[in-house]
Amino acid sequence: EEEEEEEEDDEEDEDEDEDDTSTREIEELEAEQEANVMKLVQVESKDRDKAQHARNQRALTDTVLEVRIRMQKPLTLAARLPRGAALDAFCNNSTSRGGSSEATLGPLAHECKDEAAQLVEQVLA
């Protein structure tokens, strides 16, 4: 009888050891799964940040391109104005005759000034 009791005790100990081993394995798997979930959350967060940065960069590029397109007309008009010494001579000559340099430059200067003012206003808005 004692042998039978010892065998039963041994079997119970083995069952407990198997239960302990199974419990540890389950805990390890749960910990590993939780670590994987955390990694996925971090990756998703990084991807979301990266996507937002890409959208911001795209919006900035679009804005810069729009400003460049809008600047084309005033720059073209400004390029038609006299430069350097010719501009000084032109402005001095017109003011010595009693007119203002702005009036002498006429519609071209006004158009350039208006375009630039509108552009600045739109960019700042």
C-alpha cells in the first residue's frame, strides 16, 4: 500500500510540475505577445508621425510653388524696369522735370507694386 501511495504522490508531483511548466509557458507566451503588441503600437505611432510629416512637407512644397507662380508676374514686370545707373538717371531726369519717379514709370510700376502687394497680402493671410 505504501508503494501505491508513493506512486500516487509521485504522479501528483509530476502533474503539479507539468501544471507549473504549462503555467510558465503560458505566462511567457502572454509576455511575448504583449511585447509584440507594444512593438506594433510603436511602429504604428512612428508610421503615423511619418505620414503627418510627409503631409506637412507636401503642403509646404505646394505653398512654395504657389508663391513662386504668383511671383512670376511681378518679377517679369520688375525685369522690364530700367536697372542700375539707367534707373537712377531715369528717376532723376523725371523728377527734375517736376514729375515723380513713380508717375514717370507709370502703369508698369503701379502694376508691379499692386501685384507685389496682393501677393504679400495673400501669403500672410
